[in-house]
Amino acid sequence: MAGRREVRQAAFLLSFEKLFLDDDLEKIFEGAEALDEFILVDDEVKKLVRSLFDKQDELDGIISRYSDKRAVSRIPKVDLAVLRLAIYEALYDDKVPVNVAISEAVGLTEKYALDPDISFVNGLLGSFAKDIKKDEE
């Protein structure tokens, strides 16, 4: 069984790929499965990726609310995929605390994006987390 970090990274990579392709998710899953050892594609990963795209409009609305300098369409695709994943986990995955979702998102950004993207993602998610915390109080 895959660990949460592995599932998260696979979901990030597949959702990032989807941002460039018109293919439906099943075709993207099949392509990733054909590569076998390159990327994990199990039921948990597929469920997470499907959920990200099912909630895409809501997630992009939240990103838009916190991105005062860039429209969602102008956010680099790496950042967008990371932000959607982090916000989804923070809102909908009871097993992932908000601070862990943010920390993991920053880690993915550090691994796959450019340096300015790290502070953008961290800042946006930090503002989002503060508001979530206020709502819970």
C-alpha cells in the first residue's frame, strides 16, 4: 500500500499532466499505467485526481480569491496543480491537517517549480489557512 506522500505526488503529476491534455482522465491513467514504475496509479490516486477535477471550479474560485496579483489563467500550471491539491486536501480530507497540506504543497513546489513560485504558493496557502482557522474558531 502506498503512503500518503506517494499518493499525493502521483495525484499532483497526473493532474498537472491533465492541464496540458484534452484527454479524459481515464486515458491519462492508462498512459501512466503503461509507464508502470514511473508513477503510482492505484484506486486512491485515481479517486484523488477525479475529486480534484470534480471540484476544479470551486478550487479555482478559492485560488482566485487569494491570488490578488494573478488571474487563475495566468498562474503557472505547476503552481495551479499544487494549489488545487493543497486546498482540496485542507477542505475535504479529514486525515490531512491543513498545516500538513500546506507543507506538502510547498515541498512539491520546491521540487517541481521555480523559486518565485515557492513564495507565491506559500503566501497564498498561508492566507487561505488563516481564514480557515478563523472560520473554525
